Amino acid sequence: MPYFLNGLLGSKAKECVLMYLFARRKGYVSEIAAFFPDLSRSAVQNAAEVLEHDGILVEGQQGNLRIYEFSPRCPYARSLQLLLQDVASCYPPEERERLFLYRGAPRRKGKIV
């Protein structure tokens, strides 16, 4: 995966966390780390905590998971998401599809699409 915001954000883990949350709206650390195999879980955790401390993300509990999402109180969240949209358009098509195509829970066998 190409990293376009590495210089701006200071780490590829921050770009991956932001891009994942932009594409999926919510996520937890293990899920994000599994999606980007070249990142360690601790790198994703540290990036998410820094972004939360800076007011870009908020964390919520869902069972025993800490779910991260964009903060509705961040004054530049919309501008940041527009930037992420532009960066995502620069990704190779197969990477964009992998990032934005999400099927959630498994489908019931025989269910009509």
C-alpha cells in the first residue's frame, strides 16, 4: 500500500488508522492491525491514542472492545475527511476496493443478493 500522508502525519500508522476509519467509520485496534499486516498492533494502538489525544478521534466501549471513530467535535474533521478522500483516490484500484468493500457479518446461506 502506498503511503501518501507519512510526511504530513509523521507515521504510516496514523495514515492507516485514519484511512481505515474513513472507509469503515468505526474500528478497533486489532481489526485495523489485521487489515494492515505490515503494522504491529502496538503501532496502531499508539497512533489511535495520539489521534484521540489530539481530538481527532473518540473512543467508545462496545463490550470489552475500545471502538474508535472520528470525533464529531473536531472542528476540521470534515476537511480531514475530504483530504483522505482525495488520497484514497490515488491508491491503486485493488487497494481501494479492499479498503472500501466491507461485508460486515457473514451472509446467511442461500440468501438472495
